[in-house]
Amino acid sequence: MTLPSSNRVSIDDVVVSAEHCLKRPLEPIERLILKSSWQGLPYTAIATTSGYANVYVREVGARLWQALSEALGTKVTKKRLPW
């Protein structure tokens, strides 16, 4: 799979690429975490604005980064997105 390589990749392209990598649609909380992380927001801000518990946001985020890491064959973290 070829990932978008431009520094001007849109968040919508990132979501589509992530869903393609995972071979499934992102859950709403995963989409929120991915979009917010792309914007550089911390988990606390994501939790506060979304109404989810901070610990839940962190757990879902960790599972999302792990799933993307396995799908892409490279380490993906909140601060190290491959797009």
C-alpha cells in the first residue's frame, strides 16, 4: 500500500489511509483520536472535549497505534504518525 507522501496531506486522507491499512472503518472514538492527534492535541484535551474518560481515550489510542503499527510494519505512536 502506498501512503500519501505530501506534507499537505489532509486529515480525511489520513483517516482513509488508516481505514485501508486496518481493513475496517474506524470507530468514532478512534477517528476522533486520530484527527486530534494529527492536530497535536494531548489525550487530556481529547477527553475533555469529547466527554470520554482520559483513561479510556488513552486505552483506545494505544490499541489504535498498535493496530496501525502491525498493519504498516512500522512503529506508530500518537506523536509518530506515518502520514
